[in-house]
Amino acid sequence: MSPEQKETFNNAWQELLLAVRNRKHPFRVGIVANSSVLGPEARTVVLRYAERDERILRFHTDIRSQKFE
């Protein structure tokens, strides 16, 4: 990894860790999308947990969503 890539990686993780604690952080809420034979689907997710050492991100979505399985 180049020094620039390492800096970008470190900065991204710092922002993700901040977003877990700050409800107004721009990284807190995102969209996950996929495509299947039925067409594209997208859902809003909320970042609830980030673990840098293990590279784990945990998101929550609304169970009432028709897309939740």
C-alpha cells in the first residue's frame, strides 16, 4: 500500500468510527443497492458499529421494509 493509500484508508476508518458516535455525521446513513433478475433494489442503512482492527462494519435497516429478509 502506498503512503497515500494508507492515509486514505486511515482517514476513512477515522470517519467511520466517528459516524458510529455522531448521529449527524455524513457517513452515518448510507444506501446499499443490488441488482437481480427482478431488477435493482436499494435500501437505507444506518451504521451502528465499526471495528477497525477486524475490519467489521455493522449496519441496521428497518425490519418493516418490504426488502428486508
